[in-house]
Amino acid sequence: MPIVRANEIDIYYEEHGSGEPLLLVMGWGGNAESWKPQIPGLAEHFRVIVFDTRGVGRTSAPAGPYRIPEMASDAIGLLDALQVAKAHVFGISMGGMIAQEMALARPERIETLVMGCTSPGGKQAPGFKKLQADIADFEDEMSSGGPDLEWFSEFLKHLWTDEALAKADPHLQDFIFGLIRYPPTPHGLVAQAAAISAHDTYSRLPRIRQPTLVITGSEDTLIEPANSNTLAERIPRAELRIFKGLKHAFHLERPDLVNPVIIEFIQKVRQASGHTPRIAV
């Protein structure tokens, strides 16, 4: 099992494909297995690196609290261990928050930045109060012995469209099986949720200088899509793409739509720069 020691924890990772490194950073509670629907298409073009964030899957789950900047340091530590000097980074939801902190703290390590269904956090973020309330409700569930199957079923409705749920879409099945096979720790889930609650890069977003693509599903009920507008407006020269009719797991439900947009964006940046980034230190 591929494990590296970084930032004082053991981090599980996988690599797929070859070429320029593309680091995928998963959202709350997910693990490397959660990327399964997207990996094949992206691995045709990149050296795709996926990993379990602290608190979930096969990575260490130290006692909290966790902080998004700390989790960004975990990701940078993984790149160090793999001798990746500079990478394209694609972060989803909490992973997008981690990607923001990576770009702000270590800009020299980020070639391009892609963020999906995520938020700058803070009181200025659209839906801030609702997200805080959702996190508080989850913490209440955990303190009373949950979350139970009913809670999880309701949570899935925020991620996947009714059509995908009704037909038990294969990508949805992969997502669920990945969580069952490598479940997050209860305290890791709580610590990650608290890190999301405290996240706030709003005032610092104009400092992000990497070529940036912001993407989301138009029907996301977990992280309001307006957050993507905010990110695209505050990050210099950022591009925005909204996928109509899709929810929070838009990238997993329709990788056939999302992957080409990511690939095209990175290729466009590469062509504009006129050079190929270094692959290893």
C-alpha cells in the first residue's frame, strides 16, 4: 500500500497515468477511491495523483482540531515526497478550500488551479449561515450516535441528481462503495467539518496569480453556486464554468462533461506559456 510520511502523518496515495502531474484533492469525508469516475479520462493526459486527506480512508487520523492550511501543508508534503516540483491542482468542495490555501502559501508549486463546488468561506460567502447551520446539525448527529443511514440517504440528495439516484448510476455506486470500503473516522469527519467552518480566504483571493478555472453544478444545494461566481470575480483572470442541472457531485456524475473542460483549460494554459513545466525536483 503506497504510503508516504509527510507533515507528521502517514498519507495514502495512488498514481495513475503519466505526464505532467495533476493532484486531485477530495472533499469532506471522501477518499482517493472517490475519484474513480474521473481518473481514467484524466490519466490519459496526466500523471494523476490522488490521496486520502487526514482523518479519512487510509491516511492517519490524528485528534483534531484540523485546519485547512494544515491540510494544504499535507498536500504539499505529499508532492515533496513524490519529488513533484510543480503540479496542476484540482480541488473539490473542501478540497477546493485546500487548493486555495496551497496556491496562497506555496504559489511556486502550483502550475494551474481548478476548483469545483467550493467556497472562499467567511461571512462574505454566499450561503455562509446555512453552511454553518448544516455543519452544526452534523455535529449534533455525531454527538447523538449518528449519522445513520437515513441521514446519509438525505445527504446523497445534495450530491447527486434525482435521475442518478433513481437509476443507481454506476458512478454513484462507485462513490458509495469507496466510502464503505475505506470509511472515514468519526472524529476525522468532525474535525474536517470544523476546518471547513473556519475556512476564510475571501480577503486574500486577489493574491492568487495562477491560471484558475472555477467550476460548479448549477443545482448544488450544499455549497451555493454563487460562491463560484465570487471566487471567479475575486481571483484575477479566473474563468468560470457552470454545468447546468447538476449538483455537488457534478464532476463524478458527469466526468464525460467535466474532464474535457479541465483538460482543455490546462492545455490552453500550457500553449499560452510556451513551455512544459518541470515534472520532478
